[in-house]
Amino acid sequence: MKPSAQLGWRAGLISLALFGCLLLVWHLATAPKESARIEAGVGGGASADDEYAKLMGKTSSSPAKTSGFPGLAQMGETIRKELAHPFYDNGPNDKGIGIQLGYSLARVGLGFAIAAVVAIPLGFLLGMSPLMQRALNPFIQILKPISPLAWMPLALYTIKDSSISGIFVIFICSVWPMLMNTAFGVASVRRDWLNVAKTLEVTPLRKAFLVILPAAAPTILTGMRISMGIAWLVIVAAEMLVGGTGIGYFVWNEWNNLSLTSVIFAILMIGVTGMVLDLLFARLQKLVTYTE
Amino acid sequence: MDKAFLTVENLNKRYADDAPPVFEQVSFSIDKGEFVCIIGHSGCGKTTILNVLAGLEAPSGGVVIMDQREVKGPSLDRGVVFQSHALMPWFSVLGNVVFAVRSRWPDWSRAKAEEHARRFIEMVGLQGAEQKKPSELSGGMKQRVGIARAFSIEPKMLLMDEPFGALDALTRGVVQDELLKICSATHQTVFMITHDVDEAILLADKIFLMSNGPHARIAEVVLNTMPKTRTRESMHHDPQFYRIRNHLVDFLVHRSRRIQEAGAVDLVTRVVTPGLEESVPAQASDNFPQAALAS
């Protein structure tokens, strides 16, 4: 216990130091004096930018803003403001980060749940029947590598609802890892356990729920964890495409507003949410894992 | 023969059509309450025979009849103790046994099944460990849970595939004593595979000796002539123990191979009582010229 705790402390210290370095580099890179010097070094770029700024009706009275990339102070201000009121709603283009994340999470949750309902029973079938495994394998192998966003036009055309299309895209991207892992987990349940079930004349339903499911659960959960990871990656892109609500739309909207602080803030929130989701599945995985 | 509890007739198994049979002409019978051990070198098909008896594997030919019914597929009438204990790691000790009990009596209440299971866990001396997971148990304890599970369904016959193969000598002795006690208390019919000659002499009423495979067969049935009251501690003081032991070891070292090489067909399985050879019919030993030479 002691050496591992010590290791934790040391790792934490290094993490903090790295974080400090990162902030320092950010600060130095975005400090007005520093950026001016870099621009001068590049050459004509600086004057062109100045002219462009003048054309746009801005003067260089606020150099931090015109240099583009936000500094630490601005970042902190945005984070503070956004986190103070995460759930405000001032119309379609101005919603708090909490609401946007909520939309995204709801879409991911729904698409993921439907995928689980389809993939886990189907995976059981594939894992238990080599015949079905072989029969369905060509379909799976072709459908699996398709980028989920490639389905978007087809989904929009057939479903005619952008929000449901988003959910469909999440469904289609989370279904494959769950399907493959469930099939693999079910197919590789130890022979001994199945033989025990056989000699005890266990009914198929009891066998499925009391032997195969717990035996394959760690593998199934691994599939779900991978699926959730992919779904969270895809939702941002999908929402950028369909627009309206969600964290992906938020990022795109703030980009259109040229509010880089909000974009960076949203990126951070996407990362944190993704991490929380992954930790949640790691916890679930730990619950069903058994030691032999 | 026809009133025997279990009858096996002319069993054989080949894994490929062009390959020689692993074993052939395997016929034997086991009476109710009898403890039978089967010994033979690896590859003679012991485990296959046990799997056929369990109904987990189909023979290429021959029949198994238990209690006047043909064995086809697994059944709760035959409990199996697996070599690798095969406990389900997500169940506790109690859960593993209850799983078996509820498979046998699906309409029992949970409480009744648990009570029944506890009785068998106690029988193998594991009271207090009911809530433990198999991963928290030693090898010997795991195997005892496997035995409790097999006994808990009160099978007509118990099949054991080298149940103590993975245990150290001390633990093995303890679990053997446990098994002996339970079997004599319940008059359980047992068919057990072992590699351990001493174990066979301690536990078995009859020891089947198999010649080497392929073309393996049951060459001899050795009747255990030691008193039923034998114990692990005192057994080796009885001169009869060594007569049986030497007979078994001789068979494994020399004769199991010679019988295979001789390849004679239609051999009658010889029944021997080492140390009391005068009781063996003269004509029986004539079937084995090589065997007679060796002994």
C-alpha cells in the first residue's frame, strides 16, 4: 500500500508540474509583447494583420483580442462565467454549456441504449451459433468500417428528422464493438462451465443468464466501454452537421462567433465528460469482473 | 451381468474415420454402491470413457445402460466432478452449490435450496466458507466444493475425472479421507479416473486397468482384496497392499504396452485378485501369455 501511495503522490506532483508548464507556455505565447515580437520576426504578416484589423473597423487598442488566440485571463473569465450559469437558456443560439451537454448526453444515451438492446442479444446468437456467426460475418465486416457520419445523408433522407438522425448515427457507431465483443465473449465461455451446465440439465434461459452472461460480462462491458468512447467522439461531429442543439453544435456556433475562448472551454468540457463516461464504465467493468 | 447398475457394452471411439480407434471393445459393469477406479496411461481414452458415461461425448460404437436405460446425453442422474473443479467464479461457494441444487429441484424455494446446499458444504468440511468466492479458496477447498456440488444433486452415480490431480500430496490425503467418509456414508456409486496407484487402492473396490492406446481396452479388473476398513494411515502396513500395488505398477510399467503390441482380438477381460492368485480361474490367465510372462 505504502509504495503505491507514494507513487501516486509523485505522479500527481509531476502532473501538476506539467500542467503548470502548459499554462506558462500558454501565457507566454499569448502575452501581447511576445506575440508582437513573433509577428515581427515572421515579416510582413504583422502589417498585413494590422491593415486587415483597420479594414474591419478595429484598432490595435486591444492587442490581446486582435492577436487571436485568447490569453489565460480571458480563458479563466469565460470558464468562470460559463460554469456560474451552466443551465441558462436565452433562445436557440445561446444556451448554457450544461444544457448543451445534456442534449448530447441524451442523444448518446438513447442511441447507445438502442445499440445495446440490439447488439447484446444478437451477439449472444452469434457467439452460440457458429452457423449464424459465419452467415452474418460478411455483413458485419463490410458495415463495421463505415464511418458513422457516412450514414448521415441516408438517415436524414429516410428519417426526415435531424435529431433522430443524430441518434441513429450514434446507434450505428456503437453497435459494432458491442456486437463483436459480445459474440467473442459468449463464444469463449470456458468449456468446463458449459459442461457443468449440461450435466446439471440447466434450462437454456437459466444457462444464458446464470452461466453465459456472467462469464462473458467482462468482455461485453469492454465492448460497451469502447462503444461509449466512439459514440462520444462521433456525437460532436454529428451535432456539428445537424446543428440545433448539443455540444457539437455549441462548438460550431462559437466558432462562427469567433469566440475561441468558448471553443476551448467546450473542448475541455467534452474531454471531461468523456473521461467521466469512461470512468463510469470502468467502474461497471470492475463490478462484473471475476478472478478465477 | 444383467442386474448390474451400470453396463457398458463394446464401447469404442475413433476421432477420425481413417484413424485407429482410441479404445475398442470396452465392456464392463458396475454394481450399485461400488467404487471403481480406472487407471491407464495418457491417451488410452479414460477421459473419453468418462465423458461418454456423463453424456458429454458420443461414442463411435457401443452402448451404455444405466438403471435399465440407455445413456444418451447428460443427465442429473450422473454427477460429475471435473479435474479443473469448474466452479463458476462469479458465484460464492454457496451460490455454486445452490445453482446445482436448483437445477435438480427447480420448484424448491431459495431457502430450502440453500439449506440443502449448506448440508453438503458442511459435509465436505467447508462450513464458514459459504460466502467466499472460489478465487479466495485453496486448490483443495475448490475441489471439495466441486465434490459438494456433485453430491448435492444426489446423483445415482458420481463420475470423477482425476479430481485430485492438481492437489499437493497432503491436501490430497485430506480430501481423499473426506471422500471415503462420504461415500461409505451415502453408498454412492463412483467411477473415478486416477493416475495415483495408492489412491486407487485406498478408494476403489475394483480397479480397471487399461492398456495403452490406440486400440486401448480394459485389460484387467483388479479386485481390491484389502479390508473395507482400510485407512490411509495404516494401509501400507498390510502386506496385501504391496501385492496389489506391485501388480498395478507392473501393469503400468510393462504390460500395458505389451498388451497393445500383441494386439490380440476378442480378449476376455481378466479378473485378478493380486496376492490371492489361487482364486483366479486357470483359463483366464491363459488369455495373456505376455502378461503371464511379466508377472
